[in-house]
Amino acid sequence: MDLENNKAQMRKGILEYCILSVLSRNSCYASDIIKELKEAEVIVVEGTLYPLLTRQKNAGLLSYRWEESQQGPPRKYYELTAEGRKYLSDLDKSWMELVESVNLIRTR
């Protein structure tokens, strides 16, 4: 078995949850989201992030606003909508249930 491939698949499975979690603290520019995910060793590249952000926006979980930048073109800042906060709360509960189930299986 390829351990690195399995780790990558697990990270992909929780990436959308991690993005919502990052945005739950404050609105962010895409590169800020990438930086925070990389610092947490949830490696992601722009080509992966932007489609996920678009999908979450289209689902009503995110909104965005444009802000002028002193270092180039305006930047798009993403933030959770009320629906996104509710969805994240539901994901938090699901995550805790999953962790509990896996821990139960591992300790038997």
C-alpha cells in the first residue's frame, strides 16, 4: 500500500471542511487560506482551492467581496454566509461522531 497516497486521499476528503473552518474565524483571501492549510500540513494548491471555493459559493455557503490592494489588482475575500455557518456546525458534529467511531474501532 502507498501510505502517501492514502494520506493524500484523507486530506482531500476533509479539505472542504477545513476551508470552511478557516473561514469561520474571519474573511480571507485565497492565498491566506492556502497558507493556513499548508501550515497545518493540509497541502493544497490554487488549482484545487478555487474550484472548491466556487462550489461552496454556488451552494450558498460562502460569499465574497472585492477589496482594493496596494500591491496589484483588487482581491476577492471569502467569508461564510449564515447558511455556511450552519453547515459548518453540522459538519463539526459529524466530524466528532466520526472521530469517536474510529477511536472506538481502534481501541477494541
